Amino acid sequence: MIWAEDGKSRPICRDEVGNHAVQTAASFRLMGPRLADRLPDMAMAEKQNEYAAPSAHPTSERVFSGVQPSGLPHLGNYLGAFRNYIALQERGDAIYCIVDYHALTSTHDPEAIRRNTHDMAIALLALGLDPGRAILFRQSDRPEHTELAYLLSTVVPIAWVERTPSFKEKKRNRPEDVNHALLTYPVLQTADIAIYHAGRVPVGRDQQAHLELAREILRAWNRTYGEYFVEPEAVFTDSPVILGTDGVRAMSKSVGNVIEILADEATIRKQVMSMVTDTQRILRTQPGRPEICNVCQLHRFFGDDYEYIWDGERTARTGCVDTKKLLADRIISHFAEARERARELESKPDDVEEVLHAGADKLAPLAAETLRVVHDRMGLARKE
């Protein structure tokens, strides 16, 4: 799904990871500006208010992305999505949504929904999402999304949503909880994008089919009621596949193979030290294969000396334990300011809520205008 849900994992070819990651490592090197230089002051709501409300005029430059509220993030979340969010906010009109409606397709505990949504907001802000540069809001604060989803669903054949890979996968793996909302998830996802006329959606190349379905839905509505909605284009992020600590599956909380970047130092160190390395390197004196070793692969994102580290593995100059210890130190150091910022935000929950409410308020006029036009085109009661 475009709005990535933690818990989706698949076996990954190690060669695929190594080859792809070498090509993209430079663009994801975590050696940018200090977090303290990027993060907003505690008056976050005021900065959000300074951010101009998006124009009601459709634009090909507006970016929209949603994230499932799965609580505090892990390293895979950051490298695969959040780092892109932070980069795109510097380039113009960016809107980010914590999609709590979507989370209800699989989580039926109200307290878990509230807690995970709040924790996700804390994480995004702590890691560098600036409400002075982008809009961050909670999906359920703008219920217009669900109304537009219903109106779009009137032009969507059932076969379109039944064929989606994510629905088929969950129907197969979790047959006891295949609900209607899960079936119609792609329509609400389309409404999330279309209600703000976003022209760009950050996705990985393996998610292109999901965005193409959104385009197909909007195309069908435009054919029926006249051209209005922008067909969003994919912004391919070339995100590397981040394997979990087991070295086999993508990093995922449901699998239990994560590195929690905002956890305390002891937890991070324990998780890194539990990582599976090159399974063929049994003895310390044996040469290793850094292109296979997941620990070596992650070193690319935490320093320019990764090739020296790789050479140490190939020549047995260093052992797996040495390489793990160094990686743990670097992860702890890199996210130290973000962890401190997260602790500060945890102590001021009202400030976090105010950011989410302020973001939703900014979007209210645009959401209302979209529904006004849609009502008019579809022959419904006019919205003033």
C-alpha cells in the first residue's frame, strides 16, 4: 500500500539488497544537517499557522503522503519513508497525513489507535518534519475524506478493488478479519490524495500499481462527471530495502526484527547486537562477505568509511561483533538529538495535538471546496 502499514514483510533476495543499496547509498547518507538546526521550536503550532494554506487550485507540484499510525518508528521506516518526507518539505507544497481511518482495517483497539497516532506524530516531528514548512495532520480530523471516498466509490467496479495485491494477501493471511473497509481501502486512499489535488505521491517502485489504481479511479470519475481531479504522478524515491535484524525479511514490528531508533541506548544496542550477519562466517579468522552481511550494508548509511569497514570483513581484520558495536554506536549517536526531542514532545502532549489540529484547520477550506465542486457535478445538495 502507498500508505505503508508496518507489518507487511516479504523474503528479500540478498543480492537484490546489496546491488540496489550500493547504487542509492549516497542519496540516503545520514550525514546531513544537525537535527537541532532543522527542527521547529516548541511553538510548533504558531509555525504551523505561518505556513500558508494550500491553494484550492489543482497543482502538479503538491506532494501528499500518508503513514499508518504504528507507534514509534524503526530504522526501516526512517530510511524507507520519513527521510523522504523531510527532504520533500524543503521543495515546496507538502502535506503529510497520519491515516488513522486506514488503521481501523486491522486494529480494533481504540486506545491503541490513539496512542499509536500520537506516537507517530511525535516521531515525525522529532525526526525533522517541520510544521513551518509542511502540513502534518490526522486523517480523522478531516472527515471529508470519507465522504469523498464514498462518492468516488460510485464509479469503481468491485473487481478493481478485489484485484489489489494487498487485499489478496490479507484475505489469504488473515481470513478472520477481512472487512469491508479493507476491501475499499484503495478508494479512501484515492480520496486522501484527490481531496487536496496533489500531483505527486512519493512511492517505491514496487508500489506503482497502487498509485495506478488511484489514477484509474479518478480517470473514471472525470469521464463520468467532467475533468476536475488531477491524476497524481509517482515520485519514485528509490528507497533501499531495509532488512530486519534476522537478515531475511523486511524490517517490521509484527515480525519483531526492528531497530527502534527512538528507544533508549541499551535497547538499540541490544537490537543491533542481535543482528544476523554472514551465516557462512563461523570463525573470527574466516573472511566475511560484506555484500551479504546486513550489518555491513547498514554501515553505508552512517559514514563514508563503509568501504574500509567492508574491507575489514573481507580480510578478517575485524569480526562481526566489532562491526555490530560500531554500528550501534553510530545509530545511537546519529539519532541522539531526535530521541531527546521526542522525550521533550512526550512531556507536552497538548503541543503535539495542536500541531495536528492546526494542520487539519489549514486544509479545511480546500477540502470544503473540493466537496462543493463534487456535489455540484454529481447533482447533490449544493454546499455553500
